[in-house]
Amino acid sequence: METFAFHLMPYQDLDDIDERKSAWPWVEYDYDSDKGSEYYDDYLDQLEYAAELGYDGLGVNEHHYNAYGLQPSPNITASNLIARTDDTTIAFFGNLPAIRENPVRLAEEIAMLDNISDGRVISGFPRGIPTEYLAYGIDIDESRSRFEEAWNLILKAWTADEPFDWDGEYFQYENVNIWPRPYQDPHPPLWMPAESEESLRFVARNKVPTGLVFQPAETIREKFDEYRQYAEEDYGWTPEDEHFSVLRAIYVAETMEKARDEAEEHLEYFYKTLTGGNHIGVAASMMGDDLYDPDKWDEYVENLHPHGELAYNYDFDEFQEYGETIVGTPEYVAEQIEAQYETVGGLGRLVGLFQFGDMPNWKARKNLELYADEVKPEVDKIGDVNP
């Protein structure tokens, strides 16, 4: 099994959510540019360090108006990482075509990055969470149709043998003929997270690898089995380990007690403040409020998405029990990863969140190093995808 080091690049210095009752888009806070500059330095250095330690790939993503993740343009992050690394894969686990005004520009930029990196790009195209559509004023009810049209347009821009016109519902172009073309033939490998039946059918029909985050391993098994069923029964092919990935927040330390002591406060900030705050903002918007109203806080909490409710009421033991977090000794972490491989029915890539919440740089680097030295060699042996 491969291990990718994924980074959200969170803003670390928001006050406790219970005191301020603040949520996406974090209007009560001032962005501190000195801190932001320091975060970017630390986070990019952490990912570069992961490449030096031998991680199989680095993962970047996209969020808007968001302290949860400071990457409104993952292409910029990827460009920086390509320049810092020699042979490590750069994976877009979030690059959102449905909210782009111009998907052809996105196709051009990814093709350019694929050339600069000599073909080290994985192009992940999620449909995106509600806050991204809210940020750009796009109707969430159009998300699926916009996404599928943008997806098809990008693939045609990468592969068409001659200029073509595009007259779609959302996008219209004449004489599309991009230069450069992707370095990889016919284009970078694709990836898409999927949970609903429509999305699972879409990825199965197109033979696109999929993955899940923020779910118990048993639920992930159900979704992966659904994907396998559609692929085999409806579309005539059999997925392998390489078609599945799972994201987990991971922290490794010398003892179980030390691991919990070093990680728990940062997990609480990540879940209660950042993740919970995101979900509160979504709940407010779904109830018709342009911005959340602190006086209606209890109503928002009552309307949280199930994972938002879990995050807002974060409990370390609960998250450890169902496997969304894996915090412990090297032996424990390796055993839990192997157990989850068995539970989900096969897995080719573990996407590790090794820095989360307000975790300082020294802890993140220590975590990356301990995993690389003492866990990854065991994880490399699991399953049919071996680095």
C-alpha cells in the first residue's frame, strides 16, 4: 500500500468555538498575514520533508474563504512542490472544476504542471463541499450537472486530435486546442471521491479510482462494495486495490499515552473549531441565512450534517474507535492500517493527514519522520499496491 502525505494547510489561531461561536466564513476574525506567511513556510517545508523521507506522494486540495484550509489555488501549491521535489507524485485530492468559470484554463494549467513535473501529477476532481459553491455564488443544485460537463470538457481538451467547439449548458467555446498537452498519455491519472449512488456510478462507469474521508471503516466498506458491484455487474470490469484510497488523521509517538497527549488538543481544534465551524456555516446557509447568526446557534447545531455533529461534539475515543483517527505507537498505527485494509475489502493508497488543526511544526515533522521510519515499511507490504 502506498502512503501519501496530505495537507489541508489550516489557519491555526482562531479562538475556541464555544467562546466566540464563529463559523465559516470566519467573518469575526482578522487574517494575520505574518502568521499566514509563517504557516505556508512550515507547511510547504513539511511536504518537502515528506518527499525526502520517501513518502509515495504529496496531496493538495482546494477550499475558499476558509480557515480550515489555506489553499484557494491547489495549482499554486502543486507548482511550488514540483520545484522542491524530484520524483514524488503530486496528487490533487481537491481541484474543483464545477466552480471554475473556465474549465479549459484548468485543463491547461494541469497539463502545464504535468509537463513541468515530467508526469508526476494525479488529477483529482471532487464535486466539492457546499461552502465552495456558496463562496463563488454557484447554485448547489447545479453542482452535479456542472461537474460532469466540466469533467467531460477537460478530458476532451486533453485528448482531442483537432480543434473543437463546445456548446454546453454551462460552458461555450470555439476552437478549443490547448497547448501544452499533458505529459502523460492520454492524460494524468484521474481520481474522484464518491459517496452517493450517482457519484459511485459515475466513477465506476469511467473506471476512475475513488476514495472516502470522514467515515467509519465499515461505512467505507459499504461504499467500496457498491462501487465494485456497479463496476462488475453494470460496466463489466473488476476494481483492484489500486482503485481505492482512504484518508486518515495519523499521529505516531513512542507510547500510546504520549501519542494521545501530543495529538488530542490539535485534533480537537481541527474537529470542533475548523470542521465543526465549516458545518455550522453550511447549516446556516441551508436555513436561508447569508451569514450565520450567533443568536441562532442552537438551531444550526440541530441541523448539522451527521459528520458535522460528530465533529462539533468531538470525542477522542469515539474517533479512534471507528478509525477516522489513528493515534498511537508505530506498532498500533501499522496494525490499525492493516485492520482497516481488511475491513474495507482492499485499499491501494493511504492518504495520511500528518498535520492537523493547530499542530506546531516540530510535532508535524516528528510525526512524519516516525511514520516514515517505523510504520511505512510495514504498510508498504500490505495489499497488491506496493511502492
